[in-house]
Amino acid sequence: MATYIYNNATIYYEVHGCGKPVLLIHGACIDHHFLTGCMEPVFADFSDCFKRYYIDLPGMGQSTSSLIRITLLQRRTPTPR
């Protein structure tokens, strides 16, 4: 259970196991809890082989969404014609 701050957004992540690093990224409208529940049974026999990083994408789960707001604001800037 840790956080990483990037561009004014706090990214939440959890680490399970040890060994080679594997980054697991969830899809839309869910968070790391869902992915952890799905994937940890798959890694049960290999927990000493792989260090799994489960992250919450910006604006989802326990991560903040300031990174998304910045991106959306930049896209709303009108382009000159």
C-alpha cells in the first residue's frame, strides 16, 4: 500500500510477492481490488517468482484525478483556424 506522486496526481498501488516485476493495470470503472481478486489466484503457485504491482489509474480507486483534469483542459483549448 503505497502512493506515487506524478504531475500533481497521487497514484495508489499495492505490491504482492517477490521476483520479476509484473505491472497489472485494471480497465475502466474498476480499481486494483477487482484486478487483485482476479489475478492473485492465477499467481498463487508463483508468488515467489513474480512481484506484482497493482495500480489504481488516475481518478479511479484511491488515486486522484488531477492528471486527468489537466489532460481534459488541454484538449478543450480551441485550435486557431
